[in-house]
Amino acid sequence: MLDEHGQAKKYSKEYLQGLVKAWMEAFEVEVNLELQESLLVEEAYELLYVVAEHQEPTIEAISEFLKESADLYFVLFGYFQMLEETGEIISFSDDTKKVLNVVLEMVAETVLLDPVVNDQIFGEAFERVVASNMTKLGDDGKPVRNEAGKIMKGPNYVAPDLTDLAERLSKSLN
């Protein structure tokens, strides 16, 4: 994606965190570190499942990997936002720490092999996942939540299409 000057857009951590903060404000997400930690573990396992399910780096596998990686970082940035709002420090359970260490190391070793190429691809994937998450509103324009408070996919949800990014990433890896 190009910026207003026709240059490749730069995807800083602060920019990506700002997208999550805007989403949290739009969806009136309340601070709930326990729920956020459980969402982190859920996303970590979803990413591990994608890796285990796909032995070959097909476009579909790479697309799913990008989506689940972006989902994981989305929830992680949300957790950081909540910590900032409360002034608390990270207090993951030991089991959560173990899962996140394994998964985040795996992501760093695969998606971020070439920071110049993959920061761009991951940044675009992250933007699309955030845009997709913005479609999780119900027909009444309010977030759809389950009994635990997790925001669910509403009737207007549109999944992100990351196929073109997966194709670009595949080419950069070959």
C-alpha cells in the first residue's frame, strides 16, 4: 500500500497499536485483562492449528497464517492498551507465557524473515484484519458479544481477503 506521497507505507508498531485503540474505542471495549489473556491463548492456538494443518506453504496456508498472526497481534496490542489504561504490568499466567513464547517466536521466524518485504505485507494484512473486525457490528450498530464479553462476528461480518498478500509473501520467500 502506498502513502499520500506514493511511497510504500511504513507500518510502525505505534501505527498498528493505534488501529487497535481506535477499534477498541469504536466497540466500547472495557478493560478486562482476564478475558484479553484468554483471547491471546485462543488466538495462539488458532495460529498453531494453522501451522500444524498445513505442511506445505500454499497460498491458502500463507493467507491463513497471515490472518491468524494478525489476529494474535491484534489481541496482544489490545492487551497492551488495557495495561496502559490501568497502569498495571503484564501478569500472564505461566501457561500463557509458555504458549505465547512458542507462538511469537514461530511468527518472528517465519513472517518476519525479511523485515523490508514482510513488514509491508504484515502491515497490510493487519490493516485488513482490523477493517474486517470493524464489520463485527450487529444490525443495531452495536457490537455482538457472548456471555463472557467477547466480541463475536455479527451478521454483517466480512472476512479479510489476504490472498494477494499471501502470493506476494510466497514470491518473496522463493
